Amino acid sequence: MNTRSLAEPRSLAQWIPDLAFGFENLASHKLRSLLTMLGMIFGVAAVVAMLSIGAGAQQKVMAFIEQMGVRNLIVEAKEANNYQELQKVRKNSPGLTLADYQVIRQNVSDIQSGTPRKRFTPAKFLPKPQQDSPIVYGVEPSYLEIGHLHVTEGRFFDEVDNAGAAPVCVLGAAAKDSLFGAAEAVGEYVKLNEQWCHVIGIVGPQMAPQSDVSGARTEDMNNLIYAPLNSVRYRLEDSQSEMKDEIDGMYLHLASTDASTTDAEVVRGILNSSHHNAGDFSVIVPAELLAQQLRVAQLCRRVEDPTVHDIPEELAGRDNC
């Protein structure tokens, strides 16, 4: 047999009988052909859909981290679930305090601005919420920039309001809808427990929290009522205050992200010292979380690339890639 003739490509005329035979088989087994085609179509569609969902979810996580602020450090208190647990922690730690915040501000030079946070859910509201009860955030005016809030109506409270513990508040988008519906809210009053607060502003919608973001609170960031920190501390009664720290969070806005990891270690060191290693707080570094998500996205693209074979073991077979 001439091996050269085997290597030569077949002409179109030589392919025609095979093509005709193939179409004849497809026509004679219509149902089988249809089921085969549907299997291929649904299989490809499922793979494309899963990849799209995974990519979309990852983009949402990264967008939420950016909303947290890549130049921010966030300190969250780990609050006790019961009195016995609280008493055990209090043997070593006073919990997060304003003194902690002041010491951190004095010893971390990269911090440009910041605010402590005191949060709670009032037991009584007037008007009565139509949805879940809003959560009150007591913060300083600097939170407007730190938290990337956008005022859509009225104004945010200022330093004068905070210094005088003014009974004013600003509503998140969902809190406004829950309390006032379609009616105007700016200029109205909200009763939080026994304190009437003047509504001076509304802020625009924010992204929902993502469960994949380690350490981030899962509460609805739109169902919030913002009030001056001093107003919350001195005017608003928190029925669970004996179970909570003096403050339950801090937002620290850095000059840049270059030293965010180092600054976070300094903050941890200061708090571990004053809390005697009680482990009753966590420090969230959004810049690190964003960098981690970007690394995962890059590695996942390598996993999806059929030409790449040196896939890290920890990513092989990952469902979220």
C-alpha cells in the first residue's frame, strides 16, 4: 500500500458519500437525533450559565469590598451571646472603648480620619416599620465619606450636631421606605424608644452584604438609621447596653493602602495589649480582601483555560471558579 496516498487530504468528492450517509442516518432516527442535540445544547448552556453565575457573584463580592473602602480598616467587636460569656470576657477585657479608639488614633500616623460606632436596634419605633426594624448607627460626621454614603435628600449631620448631641437622624433607603413609604421623610420625626429624632436627610441605596466577605456584618446596609455618636450615647436608650461594649466598632480611614497590612497589625497589637488577648474583636482589612479576591479570579481563569495544566491543588475542582 502506498503510504503517501494515505497522508494526502481527501477531496470534497470523496467526502460526499460519507456526508450523505450521515444525513440519511439522522433523518431515519429523528427522535434520537433530536435528543442528542438537546443534550449537547443543554450541557453547553449549563456550563456557560454556571461560569457566568460564578463570575457575577465574584464581581459582586469585589464591588462590596470596594464599597467597604480599600483605604479603611474596620474593627468589629465580638459581642457576648449571654451574661456568663460576657463575665468570662470581662475578667480580661473591658471590650471596645472610646479610649481604645483614641490610643489608636494617637499611635497610627497613617490614619487620616475615623469614627467610633455604636449600634443598636430600638425596641420601639414610631412610625411603626412596615418591614424589619431598622438598626441605629451612632457615628461621627466623618462616616459620610468613610462609608461612601451619598445623600439624596436633605443633609448629613455635622460636627455641631454631634458636639451638641442633637436629636437628629439620617435614614437609609430601606429604612425610609419602611417608616414612611412613598411620603416625604425629611422634616418629619421618628421616635426611637423614648426619643424623638428629627429626620434631616436620606442616603442612597448601598450594595447588600456578601456572605463570602470574611468578617463583614450581614445586616442590611440600607435598613439603617444614622445618628450622631453623642446623640446615641447620651439620648438614645439601648436596652441591651449592659451586654455590649462601650462602642462596638471603629472605622479608620488611611492615607493610602500601601501600609494597610502593617497598620492593621499595629491596631491588633494595641487592642491585644489593652484587652489582654481576650480575642473579643476582629480587624477587617478590605484592601487585603480585595487583593485576595483578585488572586482567586486570576487563578480561576487559569482553571477554566484548557491549555493550562499547572493548576494549584487547592483550586482544582473548585465550584466557585
